[in-house]
Amino acid sequence: MAIPDGTTFKTEVDDLLHETRVFQVPSLFHNLANIKNDSLYAKAKTDRVAFWEECAKKLHWTTPWKQALIWEKPFAKWFVGGKINASYNCLDRHIKANLGNKTALIWEGENGEERTFSYAESYLEVNKLANAIKSLGIKKGDRVAIYMPMVPEAVFAMLACARIGAIHTVVFGGFSAEALRDRINDAQAKLLITADGGFRRGNIVPLKNIADTALEQTPGIQDVIVVQRSKAEVAMKRGRDHWYHDVVRNVKPYCEPEAMDSEDVLFILYTSGTTGKPKGIVHSTGGYLTGVYNTTHWVFDLKPNDIFWCTADVGWVTGHSYAVYGPMSNAATQILYEGAPDFPERDRFWRIIEKYKVTILYTAPTAIRAFMKWGDQWPKGCNLGSLRLLGSVGEPINPEAWMWYYENIGGQKCPIVDTWWQTETGAIMITTLPGVTPMKPGSAGKPLPGIDAEILNEEGQIIPAGGGFLSLTSPWPSMLRGIWGDPQRYKETYWGRWQGKNYFAGDGTKRDKDGYFWFLGRVDDIMLVAGHNISTSEVESALVDNPMVAEAAVVGVKDDIKGQAIAAFVILKEGHKLNAKTEEILKEHVSQKIGALARPSRIIFTADVPKTRSGKIMRRLLRDIAEGRVLGDITTLADAGIVAALKEKYQEA
Ligand code: WT7
């Protein structure tokens, strides 16, 4: 959604604002909350940097920092000179505090298997794997790619890398061989950690086979560690491939954690950019950990007895920050579930909550909308009484889904935290404090203590009320440190819009009279499909990669469940006739190139796509066409006739 110039424009949110109900914090929750009042905001306002220093001190540092912040816009350094290890903060520290017997992970496989690991057991696993990785020659600063199902070993692999100072780059298990290959090569990873397969809706996802295809074109990879999960037959290349259970067998049970510089890279995580090439978002060690540790405590109100469940895959930033580093640095007990929410039945989530007495659930609007569609009977059949707090992330949650979540899952007694943040921000930026801030369904709330956010217009001026572009206006500890290998792209993407003055988040946002932020969707060419970032150009390149396709234009269109679905306008090359299979072949082609998450939900074959005179695809117009809206001003079109033809085509398709 592009934001028109000026400070006032009308959106669906305006209609919403009129009828917004405000939900007060339940008094029982307030009374017991970690954060009960506004004092954190006040403290952060007085001295923002000192506030973050106090937050950082809650972690274990082996050497204190000399300087809290060096801000050479757009590059920030936090806690400069400090030494810290993320794995130590997620494991050793808790064992030293007598929490070794506390359950860290409760894993449930899709077929119902259960494995639990205490902090002491997790510690042992991580130490052994760290030694095994080291013995393969991996050193501090080397990159390790992780391509795994949701199994405990995925978490151990991340922490083992962190322990020795290797930089992990987790690639979501739903990505294709090509997507994996490109990420491995961009990061120049030396080691890949994967599995023989994972279970999803009763099927085995053949991760190792997919990885083998990728590895044909990854000259840097020297070794592969393979977790045996599915027991599916896989090829093991002699000298390169090693079973996980073999490499951890004869290694020492202790590995000294590497003293990392606060600014040393903890991980790289790829996210879609507005060009076809994904961006390797770089995160630091000290600042990142400060962000996720503290936000977990504030926003999820985490207490020692909680059973915390963030349903995100470790392949996304939510999995990094709130299924690994945030909760584990807080010594949380967490659920890790391998499979699909509708396997074997549509009540799988509710059964897990009932079985393990989950107290905090953090999931995505797309899942909530699917649950809504499946019907109330599924959650009603389970006892969800253990829940005390709910969270939402990934895209704006529509008030209808919010209400359903509040009533049917939370039993009207659980606050909901609608958390706005990004891969780039590392940690939650804008949300309500569950024990303090009243909730407005559809609004994420306000910037957290220590976070400065403003809404800016095209010229970069602050808009006190009304709509514009979201910007984070002061550096924060968990902010990205750049794009791997491409500082120029970092500057252009995030700092280009206002001549280097302010961070451009890419979200259209509106602030109401109470200072609450309402998110309106992306203003760039990034789609949010089931909460996942996919760029239009990424899908376009995948389409034109097929020999039949001359040109493609992709847009995100409204979808009741996924938030956005992918619609593609395709021009076939001359000589290629459209037949009954063409659409399916092209959809499959995109799945193969990127992964099933990028599969277009529909393809419209056309003779031309609307472009401006300078040759830019008019996506807004295509979106209007695809969503069946009235056409706006089309005088800038090279051939205005095209649009009418397209619209007709779409409607008959
Ligand atoms: C984009 C970032 C944050 C982890 C998962 C996604 C959208 C995310 C919300 C929310 C409205 C949201 C934004 C943002 N987004 N959470 N609560 N309300 N929009 O991380 O893949 O980096 O995507 O997701 O558009 O920019 P990501």
C-alpha cells in the first residue's frame, strides 16, 4: 500500500478507529505482572542510553563495556568493548543459578513423540556439538548454515555456534534447494547442519535430499552434519557428510565459551528485499541479546513457572528471538512443536496447550484466522484454562481475529500483546505492556521503553497524528548491524528515503489521539504472505526463469486467511500456447525455485502488463485489478487499453 502525500488520507483504519473498543488490563494480571506501571517509560525518557545500559547489565558479561553507544549514522555500536557469550547466557548462567534441573525444552514431534531436555541436558548437548563443530575446523567468525526441521537439535545447533563464536545462518526448512544454495553461497558458509527429514502433515520433508541438490553448487561447504530424525533413506557422501549422533559421540562434554565482542556477529538471517536477491540481515551479540532478553521479560511477562510457546519456526526471526535467545536467556520452559496445526486434527494446538498446561501462547494472525475458519468446536473441546497471556506477530491482526482469539482462546481473561517488529529490529519494538497498557483490537500499541518511533511524511517530517511512514528515530541495541557483505544496500534500503536521516521500516502506519500505532501494511514491494516476507520481484524472477514466460508482474492481494496471497500476471513467450496445465506448471516452478511459501495462488495470463511511461510496473493498479476495485487514474499508462482488458480477464478467470 502506497501512502499518498500529505498528512490526511482515509483508510479502513479510520472506520475502525470510530468503533474501537478499549480493553482494560485484567486486574488479576496487572497485580502479578512483571511490569506494573509506566516507570520504565519514564526512566528511558530521562536517559535512553543509561536505560539500555541497565537492561544490558541483566546479562552476564565477562568484560564490561567501555562505551555504551557509538552512533555513526547509520551504523551503531552498543556496549563497545564488552565481552559476552550468548550460549553462556542461555545455559551456563542458569546452571550456576541452580536451575540445571529445570526443563528447558519440551519437544513434541508431529507423530506425538515427546522429548524433554532440562537446562543441564541442553548444556551437555550444546557443549558436545560445539566441540564436534570445532573438530571439523570451524572457528570463530566462520559461517554455519542450518537447514532443519523443528527439533531440539536445531536449537542446540544455534547455541553450539554461538558458543564457539561461529555465525549461524538458519534457512527455513520450507525453502527450496536453490534458495538454500544462494543463502549458503552469499554467507560463504563452510558447514551445513541438516536432517534426514522432518514431518509435516504426515509427510516427510526430505531436507537432506534437497540439501544435496543445493550442495552441488556450494563450493564453500566442506562438511555436513545430518541429524537422524525421519529415518528416511539418504545418501551420505563420504568425507563430507557425518551423522550428528556420530560426531557427538567421542567428544569432550565441555567446551569453553568464546569471549565474544559485544559487536561480534551472532547470526545472519536472510529476508526478502525489494530486488530478487535476499538480504542477509546481520545481528550483533551483546545488543541483540539485550533486546530479546528484556523484551521477553516485559512483553511476555515471563515468570519461572511459565510454560511458554512461541509457535514460530526457528527459520524465522521470531523463532530466533522468542523460541531460542529470548526465552532461553530468561531460563524459560518452552514448547517446541515439529508439525502442522491441523495434524492429525484441527485441534492439535489446543491439545498441546491442554497437555503441557501452556501459559503463554505467541502465534500469528494467519494461524488465528485459519483456526477461526475451522470453527470454535476445536478449542472448545480442550481445556485452555492454563493460558494467561496471548501474543500475535507477523502482520496486522484484524479486530475480528483479535476478538476471536481473545474470547475463544483466552477466555476473556488473557491480555493480548500485538507485537510489531521486523527481522531487522531483532526484538519487539511496538506493543502494549500486558500489565499496564489497555488494548485496542487492531492496534499494536506504543513503542516500548527505550524505543523511539515516529510517523514521517515523504519529506521526513514528523506527523503527530494521521498516517505516513513508520520510522525508528533513535538507535536501539538489537538493531541490525547491516546487510551481510553489502553496506551500500543497507544504506539505500533503510536509510535512503530521507537522505540518511532516518530509518525506513517499510510500513504504512497511523497514530491515533492516544498515541497508539495502527499498521496499514507494507509500502514497498514486499508482500506479507501468511506473515512471511516475500518480495514481488523474487517471484517475478522465478517466473521469468521458466522458458515459457516472457514477462511477469506479481502483486500481493487480500486473502482471508493468509493476509495476502500472491497473484501473478504473466505474459507467455510467442510460440507458447496456454493450455490447461500451464498455470500449474508455473506455480510449481515458483515452488521449486523459492519454496512452497512463494507459490502464487493465481496466475492471470495476459498480453501485456500496465507500466508507466518510464517502464515501471504499476503494481497498485494491478492490485486494484486483482482485488476487483474500481480503477483509478490511468492516464500515465503507456497503453490505457491494457488495463480494461486485464480487468476483464481477471474477472472471468
Ligand atoms: C514486517 C516484518 C516480526 C517478526 C515476524 C515478521 C509486519 C510484523 C506486525 C504486527 C503489523 C506487523 C510489518 C513488518 N509485521 N508484525 N504486529 N502488526 N505488522 O518479521 O518477516 O521481518 O516482517 O512484518 O510489515 O515490517 P519480518
